[in-house]
Amino acid sequence: MNFHSLRSLIQAMQRVRCLKSTWKLLKSSSQGAARRHYSHGSIGLLFDIDGVLVRGRTPIPAAKQCFGNLVDHLGKYKVPVVFVTNAGNCMRQTKAEHLSHLLEVEVSPDQVMLSHSPLRMFSQFHQMCVLVSGQGPVEEVAHMLGFQNVVTIDNLREGYPLLDIVDHNRRPKDSILPTEGLRPIDAVILFGEPIRWETNLQLIVDVLLTNGKPDRNWNSVQYPHIPLLACNMDLLWMAEAKNPRFGHGMFLLCLESLYKKVTGHDLKYEALIGKPSVVTYNYAELLIRQQAERLGWATPVRRLYAIGDNPMADIYGANLYNRYLRAARNSLEASKTTSTESGGAPGVFGASADLPEACHSILVCTGVYSKEKALPSVTEQRIFHGHRDFCFDPSLTQPTYVVQDVKDAVELVFQQEGWPLD
């Protein structure tokens, strides 16, 4: 076992020890909830949103019918359900309200997991001064996640008005008086694709090359740079257009290329969060366990079914997590999951005895993947749409099942489990 494999194994063992405090935190919010016992097996469902339930703002017809079958006559879910999306430009409450309206069933914020949700566990950064990039209420989102000192790209532009000059109309018209600017930036958090890529790319590079003091001279000798955490690695995603659209992964690719071109060094990430990282699925599984307890289930959730449309994000991530679950029971396999693929989290949220036995991946044909674009076999696959720091294992893009839409996916799950869906 080489050094990197040994380090990954040690980190995995450290993560296990984080279970008790994390589980107590989430368990406290579920005490006193009504208990219901179901006589069937113990499963949990993980739903992607874009390309599975919606295309842009347009609902996929099968979604509403599917969720009508997933709740009883009182509107209570028959099985634990978590919506796992790489989107991160809103609050959980907002996304839950949108889904409730879309699906015509009640969706609580506790059932919604955005790409940045695991950042709640990165408490070592919560007191630092962090620069946040993205769109939507990024400052509010950062505070909600526990970050105390937040600086936005707009704050940075106002503090240092000479930095952003690509758009001539945004250049300062008058002479600029000397300014004290802002306090030094300790870390950078990338929530999702921003609106003005040129502004964000320029200012983020400025911060990285000046050790968080963008009014200073660039210093590429100082390496590595201050900590950088990124959420959502999707290169592509599916909206109303016939072809996929650029995602945050494309922005990360640009940032990595620029930094490498200027410095000769590789951009380094303190953490990569969101699908397909293991920490995302591990955190989602913890939310599934919390719901199972509210339902009054006496036995642990043993099987997860992850339903998605993107082979590189949804399927790769579910299969990678399935590999991790096997590794958790066999420490000799732990080296197969690198620390980057684990997400760089300070703790994985479960002892091996509490973790599911498996996570099965189900690919639907209503989003990034369609039957017109045949899924290449392992031997044929040459193009890797995953992140630079993830190992290219084509076998992980192969789903356990392929179905037409989310309704077919749920029916398949209940058929496999021997449950009556109605």
C-alpha cells in the first residue's frame, strides 16, 4: 500500500469516529415525531432533480404521478426520500417549497440536499474570512451553513474597484482614492457557476496569487495557495434546450486552466463536494436514516436506490458510494477511494455497522442521457466528463438499471423489493 492509499485509509478511519456527535445533532430534531411501522424491507430513495423531475422550469410528466404513489392517503411517505441535487443557488427551504408545488406532495427542507449542504460539517473554516462565488443568495447561504465572515465577489469589486476591467462599461470613470479594502481572505468557496465568469475568474485568481490580499502583487512562488473548496462538479446539465448546458464543472475547468497557465502549478482543492463525491452520498444517507427513524423503522436502511439522468454525476457517484460501502466492510479495499473522491470532509457520518449494504444506480432517459445517445460500453468509453481529480473508471458510469423515466424507476425499485406500490 503506497503513501496516498495509506493516507486515504487513515482518513476513512478518522471519519468513522465523527459519527456520534453528528448523529446526535440530527437525531435531536427528530425526537417526539410520530412513529409508524412498516412491515416491508428497509430501503431509501435518492432523487436527482434536473433531468429527472424537471427540465429547466418544465416538470417531467411522470414525476407527479410517481410521487402520488410514494405517499399514503394522509400524504406521508411510504419510504425515506431525499432529493440530492448539485444545484446550490438557493436555500433548502426555497427548493423544498418549489418541489412541493411541482410534485403536489409535501417536501420538507430536511429532505433536500443541495451541493453545498455537507459544508455544515467543515467547521474548521466557519470562523475564517471566506470569499464566496456563485449566484443567488450566496451570502445568506454561507451564513446558513455556519460561515461567520463572508465576502462576496461584489464586495471584493467594491473594495478593489481597479481589479475588474474586462467590461469597459464597468471600469471606474473617475480617479480612485486609496482604500484600505477588506480584511485578508482566508479561504475561497465556490458554490456554483457565477453570472460574470470573467469577473469571478479574474478576482479569484487575484485572491489565490496574493495569499488573500488582492491589493498586493501576484506571487506564484507561494504555493500551495489558500484553501479552496468547490461545490458541484457537473460539467454539463440538462434544461429545456435539446442539448446539455455548461455547468459549474466547466467554470472549474476554466479556473484550473488559468491558474496552471499563469503559475505552472496545479490548482489544489481542500474539498470537492456534490455528486459524485462520496461525502455527498454519505450525508444523504444520514438524512435517509433520520427519516427512517421518524417513520418508526426498527431496522436500519439496508439498500439505497439513486435515480439520476447524468452518467458522470448521478451514476458515477452512486456506484462510487457503493464501492465505498463495500470498502467500509473490507479495509483492504479502502485504498480504491481516494481522499479527493471522498470529498475531503472532516468526517464520514456512520460506522460500518450502520451503513447500508448497497447503493444501486438507476439511469433515466429524460435528461443528459437519452436512448438516442446510446451509453458507451466500458471498453468503448473514451471521453471523461468528470472532474480532473477523480480517477477515470469507466465501469462506474455503468448503471445498475436503465429505465425510461422516474415513474418507471420507482416501480422497478418496488418490484425488486417485492413491495406493493399502491
